[in-house]
Amino acid sequence: MKAAALFLAALASVSPITTRQDWAQNTCDCSKKLHLTLPELRVCPEGYVDVSVFWDVECDQIGCTKQDYSAKCGNITTSPSNEYDI
């Protein structure tokens, strides 16, 4: 039993579990838009995750919330855009 506990402790120290806060911290890229609406594309560009609900492809930066983006980068552009800078 002690060996199992030591093994699990060693395993946890070798591969730490990333918390949601750690994962999202400092992952916003201010040189890119937080949210993209791309009706002409079928997939999101690299660094974005698909958050589409309907037909148009909508993408958000991976690991970046509106609050994180606003705190790190300032104003959020809320108007949909068909252009993106990567």
C-alpha cells in the first residue's frame, strides 16, 4: 500500500495536472482577434477552436476567455469579421 502511495506521489510530481486557471493564464494573443466569424471557411485557423452553433464557422482563441482577453489586451471587438490576422 505504501508503495502505491509513493508511486502515485512520484507520478503526480513528474506530470503535474494543469488546472483550468493555469491553462487559461496568459494564453490570449493580443495580436489576434478573440473571436472570428468565417462563413467562407470550413475550419478554424491554427490557434482557434470551433465554437459554431449554426452554419457559419465561428472560432475563439484556444484557452482565452472574454475576461482574460479584456484584462490582457483591452477592448474586445464584438463586430463579426470575415478577415483575420495570423
